[in-house]
Amino acid sequence: MIKVMKFGGTSVGSERALRNLVSVVKGDEARKALVVSAMSGVTNSLIGLMKEEQGASDAFFDELLWKHTSAVRPMMGEDALGDLEAKLKVRIAGLRQAVDRYQEPSARVIMHDAISSWGERLSSLMIASLLKSDGVDSLAMTSEEAGIVAIGAPGNGTADLEATSRNFKRSVVPQIEAGKTVVITGYYGCDSEGRPLTFGRGGSDYSGSVVAYSLNASTLEIWTDVNGFMTADPRVVPAARTIREMDYGEAAELAFFGAKVLHPRTIEPARKKRILVKVKNTFDPAAEGTSIRDSKKNGDRLLKSVAVKSDLAVVKVYSSEIVYNPGLVMHLLATVSENGSAAYAISTSLSTLAFAVPSSSARSICERIRHSGEEVEKVTVKENVSLICAVGDDLINRTGASAMVFHEAAEVEANIEMISEGASDVALNFVVPSDKANDVVRRLHSKFIGA
């Protein structure tokens, strides 16, 4: 069987991390493919570069070359390092051309994803060269070369799993069968015209899952800088601990609603083929981490973890037509989602539709809704709220679960501003004032999870 290892930006971002990466890869005898993010800070610098009207200076490209050679210099011989520098210079020359083209206004949309994904093109070369110099038969492969097919909008692409799988049978599988460790660029695929299409920030986790799906892998390991999912944010609950095992649904809910352990889209491709997902710490490889699979092992405890998503606002739309005009609801949902705005919770009544949305987009959403038609009678926004995500096994069928959770929220005098229940079997989501959110998290953790 094949194993896929995905290494994030911090896991490829320093000499210490790279030494650990080599040790992890060499210490695992499984046939494998690696998926890598850009080095820490590189993607941000590339996106920042596109905001500069004058383009890039020679110093910018020199810095990129230095960043990718200085980290591996102590671990590579002069010949191997020279070969890597030559390959990086070719890739950086390609970046120069892309940046020059980006200065043409007509090409900006097309070139944005290409430039923002260039960090992965550099890091994959660096990792493959480093592994090869340490005796691992490795091969760097871009998403174009591997055949990762993406569809959708720029900056928010989705992988075509079946088309990618077909391509991998021709491109990646033969290399692995020949004994090579293939190092593939994360974060992006290519559309039908061969143009790069990124999967959104943090999308390299999703890339790892896409590669695991396409290779029929037995295991996907996400190597990051934490020991896995935790029962709560340790900055809020010092007694929080690592969760050893989770169900796919639980992990997806926590990832979406605030646990910054992996990209929430990572779960679905792995779930489709029942691929075991492990979250591991590059800086503490011996730690057990979190295993994610079909699993229902919460036992007698009501909750497994509590997460919080802050910086939200509740937008309420009042209209006597909401219950009688389904088209109006669809129109309002489309209005909220314009410009990439996300609705983290939705609730409806006879004449009211409420959304929990990012505070940064709440005012513009209100304005769009106010001008969306005569059926809308009033729109209000309540800011400074946070969404609590309480996760546990089969919560929907646990008698009195909601009542017990809301009782504890009341004990810390947190008013429930909005409730989203029933859409997920494993999560109860509700909105409280932001100044009470941490109190709620601590109370729920103490009552239902414990030390």
C-alpha cells in the first residue's frame, strides 16, 4: 500500500524542520508520495508582491533563492547544492516572467494563481534534492506534471478527483512502483486549459487528500507544528489535551469552525475512500497525534471537543414573504455568498432569516440585501459575536444534549443569540456574545470533557 505524507509551511521552513522531515521519511519503509507547502512566509510575500505596482526587484528574487538554499546548505554537499541552485534559478526565472506578465492588466486574473502557487514549485525542488542527497530516490513533480485537475473559480478551486486519478495512473503511480519517493506541489491544480487554479489558503492539506485519493493510499499523514486536534484551544483551556481518535465528521466540523489544525476540505476525499488520516507534529515526531477514521468512541462523555470561531456578526433579514416565497430565501443566500462571503450558521423562522457571517463582510452584506428587492422589510446586524462548536458522537440522538449544553452557557450568563442544530449528527453550533465565548468554552470543557 501507498502512504501520502503532507508537510506544511513550518515543516519545510527551517533547518530543524527539514532535518526532522528527512528523518521521518527515511524512517518509514512504506512506498510513499510527499505533498509539500511553500516555505513559511513565501506565499504571503508572493501575494504581497502582486500588490506592488512597480513589480519585483532583483533583491526579491535573490532572497527567494537564498531562503531555499540556506536552509538545506548544512545538510547537502557542494555538488548537490550546486545542482539544486541551478534548478531553483530556472524556476525563479519562470517566476520573473510570470510577474512581468502580471503587470499587464488583462492578464492579472489568469496569472494571480500561478504566481501565488510559485512557492510550492520551489519547495518541492528543495525537498526532493535534499532527500536525494541523503540517499532517498526522490523526484520533484509539479501539479501540472502529476496531472492534478482543478475546476471552479480562481483562488477557490476544487479537484476533479476522477480525472486526477486517471492522470496519476500514467504519471505518479509508475514512479512510485519504480521505487521513487515523489514530491508533489500542494495548494493548486490546473484547469482544462492548463492554467494553475489554487485551492484557497491552507489548501495544501486538501491537495494531500486529493493525492491520497488518487493513489488509493492507505494512510494520509498531515505533518504540521501541533500534536493534533485538541479538546479545546489550550490558550483558553490550559487543561486541554490531544484527541487520539476522531470520526471524519467530527474533524471536519472542528476544522471548519475554528480548530486550525488542517484545512476543512481535507476530510472529504479521504472519507470517500475510507483513508486513515493522521495529524502529526514535525517537531515532535514521537507524539501519537490524532487519527481520523470511521470511529465512534466518545463513550459516556457528551462532548469530545469545543471550538470557537470569533470575529463574526449576525445579520437578520425580516420579510413576511420568507416562508411563502422559497425563491426569496435562495436569492438571499446567493447575496450573502457574493464575493466569497461565508455563512457559518443559518437560521430561519416565519418572517426572519439569520446568518452568522464574518464581521468584515457584514456591513456590505447588509447593503446588498437592502437593495435586493421590495420583499425585504428590514435588515439588522449584531456584531461582536462568536460561534461555539460543540462536537461529540451522535449528538443529535442524545436525549437532552442541547438542554445540558445551553444550561452550562446560562451558568456563565451567556445569551444564546442564534442556534444551528440538526444539520450535523456530531455538532451543536450556537452564537454567543464574544466577551462570553471563552467562558462558555471553559465551562463546557470542564463539565463534559474534563481533565
